[in-house]
Amino acid sequence: MDVMLVLIGFSLAVAAGFLGAFIWALKHGQYDDLRTPAIRILFESSADRQKDKKE
Amino acid sequence: MSDQVRQVVRQTDSIEVPLSCYHCGDPCGDGAIREDGRSFCCSGCQTVYSLLYEHGLGTYYTLESGPGLKPDQAHRVDRFAYLDRDGVRSRLLDFDDGRTARVTFSVPQVHCSSCIWLLENLYRLHESILSSRVDFQRRRVSLSFDIEKLPLSRLVGLLASLGYEPEISLSDLDRKQPDRSYRPLYARLAVAGFCLGNVMLLSFPRYLGLEGTTETAVSRLFDYLKILLAVPVFFYSAVEFFKPALSALRHRRVNMDVPIALGIVVLFVRSTYDILLLNGAGYIDSLCALVFLLLVGRLYQMKTYFSLAFDRSYRSYLPIAVMKKTVFGEASVPLEEIKAGDIIVLRNREIIPADGILLSGQAEIDYSFVTGESATVRAESGDLVYAGGRQCGSTIEVEVTREPSRSYLLQLWEETEAVVRQKPTLATLANRMSYYFTPAVLALASLTGIYWWFADRSLVWSAATSVLIVACPCALALASPIALGTAQRLMGKARFFVKDSDVVERIASVTALVFDKTGTITQSGAAEPDYVGRPPSNIEQAMIYSVVRQSTHPLSVQLRDLLAGQQALPTIDFSEQPGRGIRAVVGAHSIKVGSADYVNADAAPDAQPNVVYVSIDDAVLGFYRFANRFRPGLKEVATRLVERFRLSLVSGDHEGDRSRVSDVLGPCADLHFNQSPSDKLQFVNQKIQAGERVVMVGDGLNDAGGLNAATVGLTVVEDDSSFSPSSDGVLSARSFRQLPQFIALAHDTVTVIKLSFALSLLYNLVGLWFAVQGLLSPVLAAVLMPASSVTVVLFSTLATGYFAHRRGIL
């Protein structure tokens, strides 16, 4: 049964890690704008754009 | 870009829509300019196109078709010079270290992915722009740039030349930080969710009745861990409910948060006591579930429409700076420094910032912000002009008679603000419920305690606290936000945007509707043309068409559209007198189109705006009248509304339209004309004092008083980004005909809330049945409380959705 203690401590630590990651993301404005990144990701990458410029 | 590449472009883009502008997508008409095999409607569009192609920004046109905006070329280059003044610049910039600066602008023109792409690639257009980022939801652009090489005025000039002129108004000077109020709620919800999941896991041995079989040490450890997990929920997540509860108690009121806070405190204290002192199980799982679900309810309430501004103050209508005439010429001066006696110069499309006397120039002023009337008003030298009007046409000079801060516009606004301060806040249904609920629960808990004091003293504490726990109105508190939030979202999908979910509840209580006329029940821009006089022959129509197509005056455009399809004849000697009319020679005939005195006609006795006279060879033919057209479906809307509500109309216009309005709104409607903005305010106020709940529907700043005084103020807008005064809701003109359905849905939503209340009280009664007997086990509480909440959430969402469907809103 002692292994349970280790496992529970471990699982809590992992979960707390994810909670911490979420709060970090929140504090750094990852949820400030939920629409523009969805559009921005469809633009061609900057490498392709460089090519486009040389033509 | 080399010619060779343009050649390639020409070949690959052989599929070309002939008559729409490659840049802005508008129809080009006959005057199309061609470049690279593409057509442009004007030289402005073509210039932007060339500029973008030279800098390798052609992708702009491949993301969306015709994405561009017509750049406004009528302005002077130096009109942004005021931005470089220290007092203005430092208040606009977010950050400035002398070399690199960062600024955030509101650019309402941003509308598609091409816009985002171009604005984020501005660094390729000018090397001093380091980076730029668009927030599409809020229509904002933040730019970092080298302020040494690129002054702020030139940066704004560059944006304006591309058609993305930032909206810089007086209210931007004292900019607030971007709204981050959502963050604490998200964090609280995340903490509560994290703790809930783990607590439920740790409660499993208890749920399954295994605590006897497992080692006691492990089971004790689980219980202690649960307390540990409850601490952040209680001291961090639940603060969301403690704060409003405390502030309500401090004002000697009771709101929904009071019984909830009470329940949470009792749950926490009782559970800690049970676990630490009695080796019991505690109700930590119920506590976490309660806080988590209630926070989800808060999330529902938080829906905001970022691109709409519901709280515009007069400051956002006024420019930051104006051109002042001095002995040295013209200089742009911050508005705050303008004093009575100064002479200011206003160009086409600029807003008059202060009341004054027109000194020179032909003023054609659009007071639509102030009065809602779209027809422009003419003023001659010596006439008074008022702040808030927009000059259309040539440049004028105005001598300021009152400082901007003492203008009529501002007085109007302050009058409005005073009314709003007096406006009583209506208690929401949920708060009225808790007014009765809280004392009832406290009484029941005391009675239970007293009973057990005599029956079995060991159960006093547990039975009394159980009553408080189980009676915690979690489901009750969820019913309102979920139902109202759902209704708000569904209305938003149908293009009726309300400021917050409470507005839905207020709409449901309405007994009377008050409409403004121009721009509200009539369509701005669209007009119902009719013609009075000798009918022009075909060739005469062609001659009129050939003349008016050369003018951009709104009435010329309407007349051109009316005569569209006529042959365009060559004209010579075209001349336009701003505010009066146009003339030209077609073949051997001289054509004049304009106001009555311009063509020397005897004006009809009931002279109206929006009338265009025509004369050929100085013989008056007749006149076209462009009366405002009522919104489609207005008659049905009125017929449906009049069955249940009292309808009134308050209009700033003259009586001329009384019979037409009466025809459409029906004989029961109460019509008032010639109403000044403060008359409208008084009218609404009187109704409210007579006990009515009023919805005021308006559009202009002249309605602002009425909109603020009304129980619910709604503005009607042609497109979502247009200027609207502050209000509780924004109704898109396209959805105007659904107004009765929206009101009906608000009623349905309140019905749904009442049913949910009944449902949750049913659960409460079952729980109380066990609680008063001292039989509420932790497992029972852990099942009963979330079950009631989930039932109510599901019922509220589905029932509101069902009603919206039945009302035909979706």
C-alpha cells in the first residue's frame, strides 16, 4: 500500500504542473486574443514570403 | 517588381472580373483605370496597389478578393502633425525610449484576413517599422517602430494612405490598459477544476465504502489531502462569491451571493471540523463541485462583444487636434488648447469640435451624430454651427464662440449622465428570490437546531449545518446566468448584440417601446424616389444622367442610381457649386441639377430636404424627391408589437411625414415630431415615472439621452463597426424585423428561469428532508448537489435554445 503514497504524490505533482502551466499561459496573455492566431497560422511562412519578394 | 514579373502576372491572372475593382472590390463603372491587366475604380486604389506590389506585398490580394479600402485622398499630408507634439505623443504611445516606440491604434476598418496579413507585414513597406500585430477581435493594431526615423505623424499617414486610418479621438489620450478582467476568473476556475478532480479521486474509497478495508493510515492521509486541496478553493476560487456577498451585506442588502457564500463557509468549516476532530469524511467534494459549477455560471455571464463599444462617451466623437488659423498660417493644435475667439479651419469630412460662427466657405454640415438626420444642413457665413457636426464639401473657417468643453454637445451629454445617475437599478429575478430565500433558510436551520437541542443534543450541530449546506442555492444561482447567457449568445448569432446578460431580463419586463424616426425606422441611404413635374423624355433622362454621374454628392449618387441604364453622353463645362447644385452642357443643352434656388424654381410650400430640381436650358422640369424609406418589414414589426406594447415615436423631424408614419405604425401609435434631444429624454423619463418599462430604439447622438434614461436603450446600426451612442444593445439593421421575436425570446428566457427555480427548489426540498433529520451523508450531498446543478444547467440551455428555435430566431 505504501506505493500508493508515492503514486498519489506523483499524480498530484503532475496535475499541479499542468495547472501551473495553464496559469503561466494565462498570465502571459495567451488567452487575450483567441481569433487572430487562428487566421494568422494560415498565412504562408516567412521563408516563402522571402522568396516571393525576390521575384 | 520588374516588368517581366508583371508580364507573368498578366498571363496567370487571365480570369478577371471585368467591372469590379481589384483593390476594393467595388464596381468600377466607366472610369476604370487599368494596370497590369487589372481594373481599379479610382486612382487611390491603383496607387495602393502599385505601392503594395513594389514592396512584394501582392499576397494581400490573393488571400481575399477585393480586400482593400478606398484610401481617402482628400486630406492634406500634414494633418497628423499634431501627433508629434509632446503632450499628445507621450499620451498616445504605450512605450518610448527615444528610439523604439510602441503604439496601439484602434483600426475599425480591419475586416478580413488580408487586412491582418498586410498590417502585420508593414515592416516590408517601411524599414523603420519593426513589427506590428493585429488583434482582430478588438480591431486593434500594435506597432513597434523607430520613432527617430519615422515620426508618429508619418506612421499614421502611412496607415491612412493604405486606407487603414486609425481612429484617434480624444478618449484615446487617456488610454486604459486592455481589458484583462477575464484572467482572474479563468485562474479561479482552473484551480477549482484541478482541486475538484483530485478531491473526487481521493474520495473514491469513501464513495465505494472501502474505508473500512483499506489501511486507516492511507484513508486518513486521503482526508488530510482533501483539506489541503480545499484550501486554495476556499481562499482563492471562492473569493469570487465572498466579495459581492460582503459588499451587499455592507449595503444592508441581500443578493444571490449571500446564501452561496454562507453555504461555502459552512461547508468548509464543517468539513474541516469533521475530518480533523471527528475522523469523519467531510463534504470537501461537494464544496469543490459547488464552487466549480458556480464559476462556470460566472463564465457564461461574461460574454462580451469586443468589437462593439457600448460605452462611448462624447470624447470619442471629438478629434484630438484641429487646424487653428494663426498669424503664421495654419497649425494643428490640441483641442484642449482651443479657446473662444480662435479661428479654426475644417476640411471635408472633419468634425466640428466646438460651437462657433461660420466665417467663410460653403458649409454643408452632417449633424447625423447629433440629430440622427442624415440630410445635411446648409450654413452661410455668419450662421451658427454646433459641435458634433461633420463638414461635407469644401474647406470652411469657423470662429469658436464657446470652448469645446462648454459646447451644446457636451451639455447634452452631461444632462444625460445626470439622468443615468438617478436611474434606479432594477433588482434581478435571482436577487429578488434570494431576498426571501436567505431568511427562510436561516430560519429553517435555527428551527432544526432548536428541535434537535431538545431531541438529541449530539445532532444539533450536524443537522443545522446540513440544512445550510443542502439549501445552498447553487442550482438557483446557476439558472439565471445560464439561461440569460444562452439567450444573449443566440441573439448575438441573429445579430442583436446586448451589452450583458442582465439586459435580456430587462427586455422581458418591457411595457412600452419608443422609436426614433430617421435612421431607426427609416433606412439611411436608401430612399424611395418619386418625381414631381413634367416627365423627362428618354433623351432628357440620358442628359440628366450624364451630368449627375460626375458628382459624388449623395443626392447625385442616388439620382444616378435611379437613372442607371441610361446612355452616358459627352458633357462639357461641368461645374459644381458645393451645397447648391451642378451644371454642365450636354450637346446644345445646358443642364442644371440642384436646389430650388439654384435652378430658379418656385419651391413647393412644404419644402423638404432631399429634393433635387432639374432644369434644361433654364426651364424647370420638375424635381426628384428622395423621401426616406421605411425599413423592410416595419409594418409587420409594428403590428406585432402593438398587440402587447404601447408604441411611441419621437422624432426631431418636422411633421411632414406624420401621415406616412401613422400608416405604417398604426393608429394606436403615439407620434411626436419636432422633438429636441432633451425633449426625447424628458419623454422617456415621464414614461418611466408613470411606471412604464421603456425600450428606446434610436441611432443618433440626439437619442443618447433617451437611450440612457430608458430601461433598455437599443441602437440600430447599418453595419457593426459604425458609430453608435452608448446603449444597452446594438441591433443590426438587417435583423430589425426580428425585434418582436427578440422581445418574445427574452420573455421565454424569464419563464425558463422560473421553471429552473422550481426544479432546483424540488431538489432542495429532497435534500432538506434528509438534512433536518440529521441524515445527510457526505455521499448523498456529493450526489445531490451537483446533480441538481447539472439538471438546471441542461434544462436552461436546452429550453432557451428550443424557444429561440420556435420563435424563428435561428
